[in-house]
Amino acid sequence: MVGGMMGRRTKTMSPQEKEMIIQYLQANGLKTMDKSSTAHAGASGYAEFVEFCSQCHDLPDPSIHTSRKWPQVVREMEGQMKKASLKAPGADKEKALLEFLQGAAKD
Ligand code: HEC
């Protein structure tokens, strides 16, 4: 038997891990976006936002942070994605989703 690679899981989080994060965030009151709402569906950057930001938790409501604060949050989340070996946005997609968030931000 060849050792070393045994037990290496796929790149996605387990449903249990995902559930833990969601429970944590709900307990700590993350306001998430109403998914039945189509208000943002066609907005530029929305597709990227959904692609990357729903990998671990529900989509946050963009109005929870100001447009000044979002770049910092997105950077932190990118760190989370790298830590979890999930796909992270490249420069273009990051810019697109950030602009979406800033466009719908609190201010
Ligand atoms: C790799 C998993 C993962 C991905 C992907 C991810 N997040 Fe998170 N997110 C977390 C974890 C874990 C927390 C709770 C700990 C924390 O706040 O850092 C969190 C918390 C948050 C919070 C609440 C804390 C705060 O600073 O307001 C927001 C908002 C948020 N994420 C936004 C995003 C956005 C926007 C994206 C897409 C760019 C994203 N997340 C992608 C794991 C992730």
C-alpha cells in the first residue's frame, strides 16, 4: 500500500463543517440575503458574489457593511477560502464582487 495520500479528502468542506459555520454565524446574527429576492439577480458582480461567497455560509446581506469596510471583509474571506482550500476569486472576479457589495452597501 502506498501511504501519504490516504485520507486526503476532496477540496470541498464536509456538510458538517459547513453546518457548523452556518450555525455559528446564525448564532452571532449574520444577516443573510433573502434568496427569494430577485432584486440583485441581474446586477453586475452578483454572479461572482454567489459563486464565491456562498461556499461556506449563506450570502451575507450587503447592507451590513459600508463600502469602506467591504474590501477588508472580502480580504479576510479570501484568507478563509485559501485556508479551506476552496476556490478563491482572481483579481477580476474579486473586483466584480466587491463592486457589487459596495454598490449595495449600507452607505
Ligand atoms: C472558506 C469559507 C468561507 C467563504 C468562501 C466565505 N466566508 Fe465569509 N465567513 C467564513 C467564516 C468561517 C466566518 C466567521 C468567522 C469570521 O467572521 O471571520 C465568516 C463570516 C462572514 C461575515 C460576518 C463577519 C463580518 O466580518 O461581518 C461576512 C459578512 C462574510 N463572511 C462575508 C463573506 C463574503 C462577502 C464572502 C465572499 C467574498 C465570503 N464571506 C466567503 C467563511 C467563509
